[in-house]
Amino acid sequence: MRIVSALLASGLVSLALGTAFAAEDNVYDLSPDQPNRIHVTADPALAAKLPADFKWAEPGSFTIAIAAAGDPPLATYALDAATVIGSDPDLASQLAEKLGLKLNLVSVAWPDWPLGLTSGKYDAVISNVGVTEERKLKFDFSTYRQGLHGFFVVTESAITSLKEPKDIAGLKIATSSGTIQDRIINEWNKENVEAGLPAAEILYYEDTPAALLALQSGRVDAIFNVNSIYTYQSLKTGALRLVGNVNAGRPNIADVGVTTRKDSGLAPVLTEAINQLIADGTYAKTLEQWKLTPESIETSRTNPPGLPKY
């Protein structure tokens, strides 16, 4: 069981508990001090554009909520099991520095972020929040990454490419229920059946270790899930291989955004700040450090078209 052996040897996954925890890592620096984090200088002209009447959760600080549960690279806990690190915390740090504010990073449970943001408990959320038309009714967005999903197979699999509906015909695919990737794979299945192709069998696994075990044991042919999480598993274990990426908004482009309260006035300033990070190379270097270059965007946008309500 190559994947299982690799995961156990790495110390990353406790299969008995089905949970991930920080351990020494051969892919990322998981130290709490993050010596390789890229820092930026304050831009007083940009800070001057912040709305004067904005009520900060903590005056003088930029309070940003991040859901840190799970594996790197987006957000996880460092080796001290207390410090939140990852690509999203790096962006939070850089935005606070750009605006000349102290960063107050708050670790939250994912379901809690909408209420906490609306109530003013924090000023922004940077936690892989996808832009949707429904969310735009209550929140503003400054985009900073593509929402990508990936198809992953065992390294020795004969499958070389899963990028469009016909590629999955007749296969067994693992994914997570109630997610964007669940919607996409079911839409593909519908297209295939209407075209006279055999349907794929979709099996649902709600945690990474269970999905990996299913893949290694041959119960599924491929995993279709969040690109960043399984890219990490691929790099760490050497037991997985990426065979195709799909944007969450297929056939359109869906982005992930820094999330702020609707009409608070922060979004245009944050969008400009992100575009400065893109222009000076900070953005690209940060994504490269966290192996997220395929998810990069060329330009940050404020409230672009989002995923429709399904």
C-alpha cells in the first residue's frame, strides 16, 4: 500500500484518527517563524485610500480570519501547533504591511466566517473563499487566486489525462459531497449519458486519508478534489500523479477572493494592493514557494462575475 506507507512514514497523517497534524515536512517549511516569508514595505498613498469611517475590529490592526484546519499549502498549523502558516497567511501579512497596519490573524472554523465578518468581529477573511453571486449579495471580494480542482491517480496508473467529460466515462471517481467538484463531476456524468457514453461511478469520501486509501486499494480510479491539497500529497509521497485541472467555474473562470463586508470600502483598496504585489513580483514568488503557481491570476478584480446559485 504505497500511499499509506508513504503517509505513515512522513508522519503527516494519522489514519486511525483520520486527521492531519503538522510534522517535519519535505515539501514546505512548517516552522512557526517562517524565515522565507516575503515581506513588503508600507505604501502611505495606498493606506490613505482606506475609508476614514471604517470601524476596525481592533484599531491600528488588520484583523483577518483564516480557517487553518487541514493540510498545507493554503493554511495550516506550524510545528508549534499554534502558529497559522501557509499561502493565505502570507497574503494576509503582505496586505497588512502594505497598509501600514499590524496583522491580527484569527483562526476560525470555516462555517463561522460569514457571521464573524458580518458582525465586525474581523475586518476580512482570507481563507480560500470562492466568489459566488450569492455571496456577493452580502460580501465584497478582491480576487487573488483561481479556484482549481484536480484529477489525481496513483503514479503507476495507465490514465494519462482527465480533462473533459468524455475522459471520465466508465471510471470510478472519488470526490467530496456537496462541493463544487461534486457538482462538476455530476454535470460531466450527465453530459456523458446524454451523449451515449457510460456513466462514471461517483464515490464520496469526506477526508483525505479515506480517499487516498480508496485510490491505493483500487476502489476508485481517480480522485477529483481541491488541487492544492492533493498536489501537496503528490509532492510529499510521490505516490500520486496529477492528470488534469478543472477551474471551479467551468466553462468560465471562478476566482478566490479576499472577503470583506459589503460596501465597507475595503475591497477597492485591497484589490489595488494585490495588483501591486502582482506587479512587483511578490505575488508570483509567494505562490511559487507554496507550489501554487498554476492557480495564479494576472490581475486582481473587485467583485467579478462569480459562480451562479445552483
